[in-house]
Amino acid sequence: MSLVTGIDHIYLCVSDLDRAEAFYDRALGDALGFRKTRFALHGDPHVQYYCRHYGIVLRPARSAAPHDSYAPGLHHLCLRVDSIDDVRAAATALAGAGIEASAARHCPEYAPDYWATFFEDPDGLRLEVTNYRAERRARHDDW
């Protein structure tokens, strides 16, 4: 039995909070419809982007080391939308917000019905938007 029902929040440490905030305002706010709030915690400014299900929080990094997707830690962050058409719409909205995102594309190497768009934040963190695939739906429905 699993007591966990979902992800509540994800914290991302960023090298330049103002630069990251400008990027995530466009990517998460303008393009993907997240809402935003700011708060301070232990004297550090934080910027939170949130939807109905979870939050993504930016906080200042305490190290100047660049992000390395293949070092221990976060490899990439993937956001889910409902359909392939929503992946296409997300890719279009990201591009319209000035984000260098890939065109929505079919990725059968991951799953037969896998579609995604890919982009990076200013620190090189890889982000992705993918569709709610049959395997994921079955996992949810048949749990």
C-alpha cells in the first residue's frame, strides 16, 4: 500500500534568481498557465509557480557549480499534459513566449504513444512536457 498520493512541491536552486524568474514567468506562467507567488524563507527570497496539483519553487543556489544532468541529482523535470494535442499546444505556447523549445514530436523509443517537447532553463536544467500516455493511465486506473 502506498500512502503517497502525489508530488507536493519541487525546489530548484538557481544561479541567478532574477534571470530564472524571467524565464519561468514565460515558460510556466505565460505558456503553461501556472500561477506565481513570492515568499522569503530563512531570509532567502523564493518564487513559487503552482498549479492545482503541486508547486515548483525557485530559490537562490549556494554554489556556483553549473547544473550537470548526469551528476547525482536531478536529471530532468517532466510535466504532464492530457493529450498529444496539448503537447503540441504547449510547444507552440513556449515558442510564443520566447522559449527555445523543440517542436512537439513523437518519441516511440520511450513508448508507442509518447509525444514531447523539450527545453532548458537558464542554468541548463532540462525540462519536458509530455502527454498522459496509455501506460500511465492504466497504472492509475488499475492500481
